[in-house]
Amino acid sequence: MKKFGITSLLIAIIALAVWQWPKPDAPLLSSSDAMPVMESLPDDFFTRQVNPVLTQRCVVCHACYDAPCQLKMSSPEGIARGANKEKVYEGTRLTAAQPNRMFLDAHGVNGWRERGFFDVLPTKDDTNASPTQSSVLAQMLLLKKQHPLPNTTHLDESLDISLSRQNQCPTIDEMREYIADQPLGGMPYALPALSDSEHTTLIQWLTHGAPLPSPKMLSQELNEKATDLEAWLNGDSNKMQLSARYIYEHLFTSHLYFEGISEKGKTPQFFNLVRSRTPPGQALDIIATRRPFDDPKVERVYYRLQPVHSTIVSKTHQAYAINQNLLDKWQSWFVEAEFSVETLPSYEPEIAANPLTAFTLLPVKSRYRFMLERAQNTIMGYIKGPVCRGQVALNVINDRFWVFFVDPDIAASEKVNAFYASQKKNLHLPAEKDSSALAINWARYAKRQGDYMRARAAFLNSEFENGEHLNVSSIWDGDGNNTNASLTVFRHFDNATVAKGMVGKPTKTAWIIDYALLERIHYLLVAGFDVYGNYGHQLMTRLYMDFLRMEGESNFLNLLPPPSRQELLDKWYQKASPELTDYLEGDFNSFEQPTGITFETERPQKELYQLLSKHLAKVQPQVSTYNKRLLSTEQYEVLASLNSIPAQQATLMPETTIIVVKDDQNSDNIDVFTALRNSAHYNVNSLFEEEENREPSKDSITLVHGLLGSYPDAFWYINASDVTASIEKLKTIKSEADYQALLDNVAMRRTNPNFWAFSDKLIQWSSEHYPIEGGLLDYNRLEDR
């Protein structure tokens, strides 16, 4: 018996040694000899043949900072730049990382090679290797061709699709090892393979050295429009230079376009607003700084339009229309307004990072009006601007809430502005510290914010005595025609969306934003946030946002009867920490004046929502109508009943579900809806313990017609005749197993062989319905359930 045990032990040791022995690397892959080879490629081969495949099969995962291996395939320049092993989203780094922003931080292949990016296209250096054997991209495509996804409902266990996965990012020298270790890791990763024709197109292109086109030339009409706007922005007076600086620092994340130039229903030419060392008429010489208010280190800054030649993706797209009506308003706010600028403000961080200091010479009403005019874009910048995702950044807000704005006449009053001027020392923002900030600096900013809130409470108690101005008329009504007057913010765990209007059922919380709050949020989360910053910078930004959120909520509570304010606050912040409880009950929130609204019920929050809805009725966006030729009234009502689905079923649903309904007789005729899960929380003030603060018993679903959100978690693809049965089935599920069984009938899973045909249909629908505001969805969040 003892002898047998020793023998078994020796066998186990030998087996373990063999298992741990390095696996032999697999050979590089070659394209099929049967594939027809073109002698030469037509001049438009990339534009007409290659780019559509890259756009619809590759860009849906490879765009923005969260592109795997930083490989951005949304432009020829991004493809030529290649890949990089360094992670952009790294919340624990002690020092700031080097920014690697396309079209900004480096230009040309050599510039990116110096920054550590490696080629994924065929190399011209190795004459002994075929083009496909010297290209990472070709090897990834050939690996997928050789090892397609198994024909199963769910992914193989070796395929990690979590956002926290460790990307391999192999160079061509490391591809043999990757092929041996990750046979199912070809591209598209964890999705069905390309069709034979798509694969052949890309391999043909790569075999011929992957030639890339130059950017297309702009039309004469577009050039003239761009020239006129640049001329206006670059006026020589100090007044105009300060105004242009303000406009740039608020629009640097937006995609500007000239309304009325592109064909109806077609995507227009977009532009980025950038800082340049060169004036209009000369080639761009972009000033690349971490933040838009960093010292440009030149005597004169010029604000220029840089054409966008990348594929538009939803998660970074903020379409901003330039039209004569807007330009007339800019003229009145910044040129015709009476103010003078003797000396331009400096770019010292203590000044430049605080808009209440840097732009003190610009009339507050002009600044506030500028942001309100496109308030959706202003708020959207917090979400689509400097980041593509970030759970730690977004767990500072509730999953759905409404936003309203203080009327400009009140926000810009002399007394209000005098108060803000007196509080400059308390309104410093964390962005004034560099991107490798120390988290211990937080205590200083917390103290200043506390001092500000005390002073603010005293000011409000004095100026709004007996409820003066504290009524619905103090809320901006959009001037009777601006649909930006109310907004709904949806959070989807680590990303979010902003929609116009009061969407869905009454929300748990709401914000009322005044000028100073709107400005500070922008400079905290957009202008002042560095996605490449270190742990300290990102932590201070997140913690400071707690104060700004509560300030917006406090403004809303001030319209309610005094007895209900603390009661409601306690409901919003259940299970709060002792420190937060002390803050909420302390003199920070000691506004005690009555509201100017006469409430008639014992549910003042609901009543206030109704009053605001009536006040803003003229500027509530028209509810988009579903396709009545596809869905009957009864079928639509069943679908809309998702808005009242019990919490048990809502919790089992993912953050974002896109429901595609097709005609029973003609599958090309579709309509699209989005079901958004609203994840309830006891409070949203905890940085790292979000799951412990969840309150699933109050989860809900909001259904909207059309596409909302950039990162779908699941797709439904059902016949119109199956809508009723599918929704009724959903209402009965009680477990994860039940949910997966439901998906077996209604889902278009990422493993489905027909996934790409479905994706093409959805992209086509989106481009037809959202030619300007829309963009490609991102498939990095697609679940495997």
C-alpha cells in the first residue's frame, strides 16, 4: 500500500512538471492558398470595401480610451498608430500617465512609436515574412478563421469578457505564444467570425501592405463657414480673446457642425474646437495640454476648427449645431454686452482652474446663458467628455434623476454675483492641483466647501426671507421655446446618458442647478478631469462631486415646505455614515425660510413635480411615437407596461436592454426600444461599497422609444406578434435561470451566428433615425447570460 502511494506521488509530480512545462509556440498563420489574390488594389478599395467592414465589425469595440490595447480603429490614423500595452483606466496608479489622445498628443506613426505604440499592420522591414505574417491584425483575423466561436449558446470559459480582464496585447513577436495559449482569442473577440467575403476583403488589403487613405478635402462651402467662425473667434481685442477662451473651454469635447450644409438625413462634417499656435489660414499647430485651461506657453492662442475624420461613436459624440440664431446670441452675449477687459487672466492653476475667478470680467448672465442654451450638451460633457466609462466616477449620482435650472435673471442678479465674488477663496476646485495630486489635499477642499455652504445658507436665509422668489417661476422655463429646460440623467453603472425632458415616472431625487453650480460641475468633471491622472486626482474629483450633488438636491428641497425637507433628505440618504449624517443635519443645510409655493397635499414632492411639469409644458420634447404600422395599440401598451414591472424582475434585467421588434412578414421593417434598469440605492455617498448600498426591492425599469445609451448589455429580437407573450413571460421570472430561459426565446446573444446581420440592421436603423446625434454603439458590455 505504501509502495503504491509513492508511485502515485511520483506520477503526479511528473504530470505536474509536464503541465507546467512551457508549451511550444504555435506557428504564425498563413492565408488560404485558395483565396484569390488581386494584383493591385483600386484607389478607393479602403473607402468602399475595407472601411465598412472595419466600421461595423471592429470600431464597435475599438474606440475611445477603453478600446482594448488602446487600438482605436475608428480612423486610418488610429489604425496606423497601432496598439499599446498600457492601461488607460488604472485607478491605483501613483503618478499620472502620459496622455495618448488621438489627433492631439502625437502626430504621425513615428510620433506614436516614440510613445510605445506598436504596429498591427504589415511591416516593410522584414522582407522574409509575408505581409500577413508580419501583421498582428492579420494574425488575429486568421486565428478567428481557423478557430471560430463554438456553436454553443454561451462563450467558452477561456473567453473573458469582463471589463476588468487582462488584455494580452501581443506584438507580432509574441503572436506565436498568443496563438498557442488563446486559440479562441481571434478577432472579433468573443463574437462571431467575419463572413468569408469580409475576411477576404481585409486579408486582401493587408496582403497589399494595408494602404491607408489621406483625409478627404472639405467642400468650399464648409471651408468658408469654418473660416468665418475662426475669424470671429480670433478677434484681436482682449474682450474677444477672453470670450473665445470661455467658449473653447466649454466646447472642447463637443463635435461642432454647420447646420443646413449636409444633405437631409446625412451625417454632417463635424469639427473639434482646438487651440493652435498658428492663426486662421495657416496649418494647424495644436497646443496639446492635459486640460483646456493649462498654460499654452505661447504669447497668443488661436482657436481653430479641426475636421473630425473618425467614425462617429455614440459614447464620445456630442453634436453641437452652429447656426445663425446661435451666432447672433453669441454676438449679443460676448461682443455687444457691456463689459471691458483691461488685462487677460493668467493661466496660473489657482486662477485658470476656477471659472469664477478666471472669467470674472465676463457678465455672469452671458456665461450662464451660454451653458443653458445647450444645457443637454453641457450636462452630457460630464459623461461623454473626458471619459468613456467609470463606475467610481458615476457612483456619485442616482440611477435616474431630473434636472432643472434657476432662471437666468435670478442667477445673474447683482446680489448673487456679489456673494459668489466674496466666496472665491472657498470655491477652489481640485483641478488646480496637477494630475499626480496627493489625496491628503482633500481635507483642505472639504473645509473650504463647508465654509462655503455655511455662508451660502446664511445668504439664502437673508435674501429669500419669507419665501420671496422661492416658487416655480424662479425655475427657467426655456424662454418658452428651448427644450433644454429640463433633463433626465440615466446612470448605467459605469456610464450614463442625458435625455431632454422629464422622462419616465417621478424620480427619487432632483437637482436644481444655478450658474455657480453648473460652472463648477463642468470644471470639476470635464475641463478639470484628467483620465490619465493618478489615484489622488481621481479620488479628490469623486469626493468633491458629493458636495456638488448635494448642493443641487438642496436647491430642489428649498422649494418644498420646511418640515418636509429633512424628512425627504433622510429618505434619500438612508443608512448614511455618521459623518454624512452630521453633515446633512448640520449648519451646512440650515436654510429655514418658507417656500413661496402653496401646497395642497401631503405629498409635496409629487405635487412640485406636477407644478414643474405644467410650468415647462411648452418646452417638453414631443414624445416620439412608435411605428403604429408595426405595433398595434394593445401591443405597445403591453410593451410600455415594463415601466411598472415589479422590482424582482427589474433586478434580473441588465442595465441596458435594446428591444428590436420586427414585422412578422418583413424582418427588414423594425422598430427599436430601450429598457433601462434603474438600480435603487439607500444612498450614493459611498465610494467603494456600492453593492452594500443597493436597495433592489425598489429597482424599476424605464422604457423609451428609440436608442438610449451607448453600451447595450443585451439585445432582444422579437416578432411583433410575440411582444405580448414575451413581456408577460418576463413578468413571471424569479431567478437567473428563469431569465436565461427567457433569453433563449427573445435574445440576440453575442454567440448567435446571425449576430452581425442583426447588428447591421440596427446600425442602419440608427443612422436613419439619428443621422446627427447618433453614432455606433459599443459592444464591450454585451453580456453572456
